[in-house]
Amino acid sequence: MKKTTSETRKYRLDMNDKILNSGFNDYKKFFALDNKAYINGALPAKTKELMGLAASMVLRCNDCIFYHIDRSIQEGATREELHETFNVALIVGGSIVIPHLRYAFDLMDEIIKETSSGDA
């Protein structure tokens, strides 16, 4: 059964909370480092999210693809910017990326529709 975008976001938040409150502090260090990598700096956050998206597609991580498409759109990425990012991932990763390209296209349309209707 396919999860909705809201269910996916909630699951991610709930599980991150569980992990971060497990008492094992090394998790907190990594999560903080990960979070800091995507904030505005010499490169804007949107660019960093698109870079994360391309890497996630090449690494074939659908959870990561969801997160970076969601964040890229929140940061103002356009459909055209997402298409170009998908293309970079396809060129770098080759045909093995095609199933993840399908997933990314479906997800992009869903999140853009959700965002434009105010349901995000």
C-alpha cells in the first residue's frame, strides 16, 4: 500500500524523534551534521537540496528522493529545476536510475499538486 505524502512525512518525523531520543548521542551528532549541510551558505539551500536529490537518485534511495524533492519544492525549486536535476542523476547513474526517475516524477507531481492546493 502506498503511503500518502503526509503519512511519509509523519513517519519520518516520528522515527527521527525515536532515534534522537534513544539515549545514543552519536545519532544526534550525525543528524546535526546532516541538517547543517543543507542550510543556506555559499550555496543556497535550494541548490544543496537539488544536489542531495541527484545523489539520492544515483544511490537509489527512494526515502532520500522523497525527502529531497519535498525539501527542494519547499525551498522554491521549479518543475524545470527538478527535471534538470533528474537528468543529471540519470546521466551520472545510468539506466539503473530509471525506476527511481519514475518514482521521482510521480512524487514531484504529487507534491507540486499538494503544494499548489495548500494541502502541504
